[in-house]
Amino acid sequence: MEFIRTHQSDIMLFLEGICIIISFLVLITKNLSKSRKISIFLLEISCFFVMLSHRMNIAYEGVQKTGAWYILWTSHFVSFLSVILVLYSFNMYLKSLFRQEAAVEKVPFLLKICDWILYADFLSLIVSIFTGLYYSISPSNNYIRGKGRMIAYGITFAVLFLELICLLRNYRHFPKKIRIPILLFTLVPFASVYVQFVNKGLYFTNMTITGMAIILYVFEIQEMNSKIERAHRLEVEMLEKYKAELERTVDERTRELRIANDKAEHLLLNILPEDVAHELTEHPDATISRRYPNVTVLFTDIVGFTKMSSTMTASEIVTMLNKMTSLFDDRAKREGIEKIKTIGDAYMAATGLSDNQNNDGALRMVRFAKGLLEDVTRFNQISPNKIQIRIGINSGELVAGVIGKTKFIYDVWGDTVNVASRMESTGEPMKIHVSETTYSQTSSYYSYSTPVKVEVKGKGLMNGFFI
């Protein structure tokens, strides 16, 4: 203690320098809240003036120089005022902790009482200026303790005691890094008073309070850095989570898009041949048409459909046509026949849509036609409405393509189509009627009737053959 007594002015000067540096650092720190920054800055500046005033007290005590009396009187006033500001700024710091860290709805009432006690202490200090309540300076420039000085001591320790009670009640609500320094700030002065009491002329209490203020700043900065680190870690975790969520969303949207594309492609393939569908997808604005040298076209029609439908409801008609057409579609898919369209009760299909003139489209179409007759026979076994169909087939050159830009349809044109339609209309129920060109391509594989003369519009008489 003798070393501290001998060098206490130097120690105070050192503490002053640290307080000034910390005050500057607090001002330029961006990550402290406004209330926390103000309270810590005021605390450090107040501690600076506490140390400065004590050094002035030591330097000018008993000095007989012009103006020394005023300097000594002022330094003691600043000393008392600075202690009040130290307690007030620490109380402000605690209230900031309660609002921001403890997350309480209301600041503890004891801290508000501390503010009122300090206001009263400040008024007492003002009164002391005129009455010497706390202190006075003798003509020989010596400090004289006033009768009310114990009031100042009592107020100081009453405030520290009330703050200590608040801290102990809410100890777990504060960050771990600042629990110890805020407790030391309230506890150390009680112990240092005893040291100062047994060592006259030693300003140990205020030096320890200043030291605690410096330590409090150090731990506050550590806690701030921990918060920043936690915030960065949380930000990284959130970014990783967002990235994973974004990747999951992209994968999900990609999968949905793939499913939608598959559905669209499947729907398009139900409307158009595969090569035409791909060409239309790649060149949506292009006109798609092509001439084929040897295509076999088939028409079917229900015999007496108009009369039959007049005795059926709309629902029955649609149901019957749907069942029958579905049977035809399934067979067409199995046997590689291209369905062109349905028109009412008529069914139109084609095969041999290639540049190969010697394709086997005629053979496959006749086989398909015989299968259609089997489908009708099977349909009649389960349907209350018995039907018969006529089938006409013709082979030859034609043009195929897509018509229109909206609700487009793949269709075929040419005399080959017209003759095939005429073969159907001049045919007989549940028989396959083929043209001479189809006959010539399939006669080696199927047995035909003798030629039947058929009048074809624009063509005159033509030979037709029944299988």
C-alpha cells in the first residue's frame, strides 16, 4: 500500500490516459447501441475527472499561491460531482442492460430510486457550495471535511447497494461475459473503503472504481465481439439454410417443369406424329407440310349411326363413341398406326408416312382393319348398343401437315384420302373394302373378292376389292 500511496498521482495519471482513450474508442465504435454508448462514454469521462480532481487535490493541498485556493475548492467540487456522474452513468448502463439483454417490460423500480437519490445528492452538493455541507477550504488552503460529508458517503453506498440487489435478482438474465465486472463494480467499493479508511491520504476507493470502469469496458467489448461473431455465424447458417432451401426449390421447380414438359410432350404426341411434334416444338412458327409417296389411309364409319343416335341420349352417344374409339386407339398404338382424327362417328388413320415408297404400310393397315372388326365384335358383347362398321382403305401419294396456329391439327390431303373415304362409303357392314392400289400391295398376303366397280367423284369408275 505504501507503494500505491507514494505513486498514486502517477497511477491516477495512467488511469486518466486509459479513460480518455476508452472514451474516444467508445465514440468511434459502431456496434454499441446508442444508450450503451452514452452511458459508457459518460462513465469513462466521469472517472477521468475523478482522477484529475484527486491529483489536483494532492498537488494543491496547503499550497500558498495565488489562485491555489480556488483550484483546490474547484477540484473538490469536481471530485464530488464526478462521483455522482460515475454512479449515474453506471445506473444508466444497468438500465440499458435490462432493456436490451434482460428483455424486461419495465426497468426495475430500484434503479429509478437510484436516479432520484443521485438527483438529491446533486442538490445537496449545490447547497454545499453555499453552506459548506460537504466540505470547505481554510484560508491556509487546506481541505476541511463538512458535517454532511457522511451524507455523500451514505448516498454513494446506498446507490451501489440498491444496484447490487437488482443485479443479484436478475443475474442470469445478463450475458456471461459482463456478469462479473458489473458485480465487481458494485462490490469492490465496499472493500476499498476499508482499505482507504486504514490508510489515510490514499484515494484507493475512486482508483478502484475507475479500474472497474475500465474492466467493464473491456468485457463489454468482448461481449460485443461475441455478439457480432454469433450474428455472423447465424448469418452464415441462415445463408446456408437459404442456399439449401433455394436448391431444394430449384430442384422441385425443375422436377415440376420436367413433369409439365413431359405432360405437354405426351399431349402433343397424342395429337401429332413424333417427328412432326419435335419439328413443331423446335420451330413453332414454321409451316409444317410434307409430301409422302406411298401412304395407306383408312376410314371407318358406323352403319346407321344417325338413326341409332336418335334413340339415344347425348350421354349414351358420347359413352358409346368413347368406348369404341378407345379400343381403336389402343390397337393403333400397339400396331404403330397413326391416328389422324375422328369426325363424328368416323375414324381416320394412316400409315406409311415416310419417304420410303416401298414401305409395308398397306399390309399393316389391312392387319389393323381386321383387328378393328375384332374390336367391334368384342365391343358388341359388352355393350347394350350393337354396332356395325364399314372400313375403306386406299394407298397412294398424299400431303400431310399441320393446319393453323391455335388448336392445330395434323391432317392429310389428296386424292388418296378422297378415294379411301369413297371405299368406306361404298363398302359393306363389317367388311374391309380396299382400292386397287392397296390390293396390288397386299394381294400376295390376303384373299380378295372379284373386283367391284366403284364410282369416285372426279375419278370415274374404279375397282374395289373386299377381303
